[in-house]
Amino acid sequence: MVMEQVGYEMGAQNLDAVFAALADPTRRAMLTRLAEGEASVGELAAPFKISQPAISKHLKVLEKAGLVERAIDEQRRPARLKAEPMAEAVEWMNYFKRFWGDSFDQLDELLVKLQAEPKGGQDE
């Protein structure tokens, strides 16, 4: 089976959770911020016009996907990026990378063919 070749059977649920977490632009922005270093909920909420409870819900989705871990630091619970689960998603997507080049090659061939065809109905 093709999906077994790219490791899909190994972590289908985790892969689904990672893609679901990455599907939201707010969560992607939060991950980008966490790539710079740990942050509190308040720090993560600052650039957004959404409440801290909404940011906490986003954090829970990221935690469930394994993309974020939270430590207890006295009264703070800073979040940290855990990028390892993204490696599985990247590996899965890399399997399809060969199709991207083929598609662009086919598009180039089509464009060359269309440019070479005589233009109908125009005086030259």
C-alpha cells in the first residue's frame, strides 16, 4: 500500500491532529511566535483581537497535536514549541513533492504549445 510506504499507518491520528492544528491561521501564527521562544497565554494573545480564553483553546489544540508543551513555572504556564510532530507531516508531504515538479513541467509544455499555436481571427 502506498500510504504504508510514507509511514501513514504509523501515526495517522497524530498526523490528522497536526494537519488540523496547522489548518488555522491563528494557530500557525502562534507556532511562529513560539519558534522565537516560550510565551505565556497573555503574550500569545497580544497580537490578536481575540480573548485569552480563545487563545487557551487554540493552545489546547496545539498541545493535543503534540506541537506545544506547557510547563508550570510558579504562577505562569509558558508554552514551548515542539516541532518534532511537524517532521512527520513534512515527511508525508515530501512523498508528493515529486508530483509538483511533474505538474509544473506539464504546465510549461502546455504554455509553450499554446504560445506556438497561430492566433485565430486576428490580423497580423
